[in-house]
Amino acid sequence: MTLYDDGLLAAQFAALAPEPLEGRWDDVLREAAAATAVSQGRRRYHVAFVAAVLVAAIGTAAYGTVRVLILDQGFIGLPPVGATPSTPESSDLVVEWFGFAEPLSAQQNRRDMVRAWVYADGRIIWDRRPHYLGGSRIPEGANELNSGYLEQRLAPEGVELVRAAAARLLAQSRALVEEIPAGEDPWWGSHDSRVALVVPDDYVPEWGVLAVPDGDRSARLLWGNYDAGFESMSAATPEQLSALRRVYALLTDPASALPSSAWSVQKVRAYVPSHYAVCIYTSPPKDAAELLSLLPGRAAELLRDKPRTPTADLATPGVGDCYEVETEGAREVTDALSGLVREEGWGTHWLRWRLDEAADGTPGNPTDISIEPYFPDGRIATSGPFG
Amino acid sequence: MSMGGLESDLEDLYRRRHRAFQVMLSSVTGSVESAMDVVQEAFLRALRNQGDFRGDGSLEGWVWRIAFRVAIGSQGSRELALDELPDVAFVDKSRNEALAAAVRRLPRQRRAAIFLRYFADLSYAEIGEVLGIAEGTVAATLSQAYKELGAELSTEEVAV
């Protein structure tokens, strides 16, 4: 028996073994089914390996033409063919954040815009945009203007830390917390804010909104400096500033703010939705048939029988309909819309087209068509330069 | 083993052994997260290519070979060649630098055998299957590895 026998080395190796992740056999089965469907479908793609789309990085191994599964790089609009959708398809939203954040680059003297959504299953989906062109770029981002929607996964402990930090801030700011319908965008939604917490001019985050769903309502808290011009403002106490700073750290830089035990998958990946919304907005309002009639015939045909939700455009004036389509359906609609004028920011911030003439022929009231991802809580994302 | 039952056998193997696969493969890929991706891809390929499993070895050995091919980026259905052995190392060598350094100095096949033994928890026969060498050769390989480690490390350095 030497010192280097089975038992001793086994103990040495056991002490050095990393902690494995939870298994996901269902994902394997789903991938297998998807691969079969693709191979039997009408469109057979052999996905070329491109620098921006990597199978989860394995050092610098030469992957050749390995089929793409997981995207390590954000994207705008639709994912590359074959990308694995994020799972589970649906989940409850725990906390939502939208606000400024310190830029990633020391050369940048203005803030980034960061949004983050934490879900009960552990996913934290986020995007980051420099406040002006030429700002900082995160390595996993889609482009220098927009990270695209990215995803990491928290362990239950991480979700609880975020939930507790948000609850603490709301509890400390009870008088300023407003109720809005759950699922409504806390910033762009229809419920204007009247009250806000006031933070000092040099404070980071100097502006933002936090929302925590509870049943069919969400508790919303806004903050900003006095220049924000809300109807009623209340200067933040040191305790509120501290609690706000904690939430800010957890949601804009969770890798630094959370312990390793709070993570399930810290590696940043693209959020790949399972479904997309094709939305048509116009003014004055039109009924569904009239709205569809504005589109190229092929696009209208693709959408006619899809689930439809009347909605308002959260970022620009207009009301209309959103049609729910699967990713391949969204791809076909995109092809069918290819002859339309693309809105500024197409491909760098969103997929949005504009009909040159309004539904009623009135100049200045164009019809917009956009394709946006669904989030796990069923809401339609609001893309664009400033969300 | 019938082909019809192979999917459930693969599921059973995954559920029993995915942690061992992750731990072992993290020594190839450098992180548990990327190792998890390799595990997923390896089992996916196993599911899709069930017909390639001839049943003349163990199912687990077959999946290990697929996993290594995925991990080192190799394509094709040929057997894993000796010169394609994955280059393995501890993910966090700072936790036992002496052992990490000693293991790193082992020839690649001995190093792979050591990791398969202690991270993948494979028997000599299974290691042989994965590496494509006889069980006796595995014993000799591991014995030689122990000897080299013994020469590298003092009793104090390897004390647990």
C-alpha cells in the first residue's frame, strides 16, 4: 500500500471536484425532438459556425460545424436557426428593474440603461444599452448599442436574496409605492407615476423603477433626482438609499453582488424566446381585419389564424393587435415584410417596419409593425433604444 | 439490450451519472457550466444516434466516448484515438496546487486515467473501454501514475 492508493487520491480528488449543476434530461429530450422536427421539416439548415454564435464555450476547442444549441452572444430580433429556446417556457416574475447603471467603460461618462427581470425559476433576463453611441459594450452583447436580451440563472438562494432586497426597499418606501396592473410595463405602461423617491444628484442609480408583482397587481417604486419632475417627491433617507443601492447592485451587476452559492449558471447567454409577438399599431384605431389588410398579403395570411391580443404600443402612440407566433412563424412573417420600410434601429435595436401611409391615408400617422419576444411571464418585451 | 429500450437506458444513465459526467468533463472544458453543455450535447447525440451503439461494450462507455469527442471538438463516428485524449486539469488548481502540479506533469494518458478513476468514478474495465485500452493496461497505467505522483509529492503535501 503506497501513500497514493485509491482512498487517498479519491479523497484528494473529491476535495477538488467542482459542484455539479442540476441535470436537465427534459432539455435533452426536447432538443432531440426539435432536431428531428427540423430534419423532417421543409427547411433543412446546416448551421455554419460563425464567430458570434457559439455552442457554449469550451475553451478554444475547434468546434467545426457542431450544431448550434446555446447562444453565448446576444442577438436582436430573431435567433439563429436551431438555437435552443430558454426553458421553462413560462415562469412567474419576481422582480423587475429599469434604470441607469454605471457604464462598463471608464471612457464613458454617461450611464447605461439596464433592465432586468428575475423569475421564480431562477432566470435573470436583462439587457444593457449605453446611453449614447460608442458607449461600452459587454462581451456577450449583440452589438455596441444593445446587448440584446441576455440570461443567467440564479439558484433559489439567489432569487431569495433579490426578492428580499426588493421587499426591503419597498417596505422602507411604503408611502411612495404605487399599484399598477401586473404584467404592465412599469415605465411605459398606461399608469403615469405621480410620486417618486428623490435621490441626490450624484447618486447612482440616479433614476429608475422597480416593480414587484403580487397577484394581479404590481407594487411599483420610482426614484430620480428633483429634475425628474414627478408630481410629488420625497427625499430618500440614508436607509432607503442603502436599500436602493443593494437592489441596484443585485440587478445590474449580480456577478459581483451575489455569492457563488446564489448561482445556478452564472455564464451569460442569450435569452431565446419560444414565441414572438407580431404587433401592428396604427392611429386612429382599426379593427383586426382592417389592420391585417394594411400588411402585405402573405404576412396577413400568416397571421390571420394566430392568437390575437389587442394592445397599445407602449413606446409610441398607437393601438393595435399583437399576434402570437412561434419562432419559425416570426421568421416567415419577417420574410413577408421584407419589402416594407425599416424603422431606424432595425437590426440594431429591434425589428420594426413602417408603412409609408397611415391606415386612413393621413400623413404623419404611420402604421408600425414590430416583432418582439415573449417573456416567460407572458408579457411582450418592449425593445428599442430606450426600452 | 433492445434498441427500443435504449432511450430509457440513456435516461437512467443520465439521471444516475450526469454529475460524474459534469465533474469529469469540467476538467476538460474548464468550467462546470460548459461541462454541463457538453453533457447535454453528448446525451443528445447518443439519443439521435442510437443505431450506432452496437452493444459490444457498456452504454456508459459509449456515451463517455461521445462526450469526449464533443468536448475536444471532434466530429465523426470513429473511435476516440489515443492522440485525441482530452487534456485534463483541475478547474481550481489553487485549492491544492501541489497535487495539481504533480498531476499536470503526468503523461496525458495517465492523467486521463487518473481523472476517469477519481472524477468519473469508473472501474478499470470502464476506463479501458473509454480509452480503448485493455483492463490490464489501465492497471499498469494507474500504477505508473501513482508511482510518479509519489515521486512528486511528499507525505505532508498530500495530507488530506
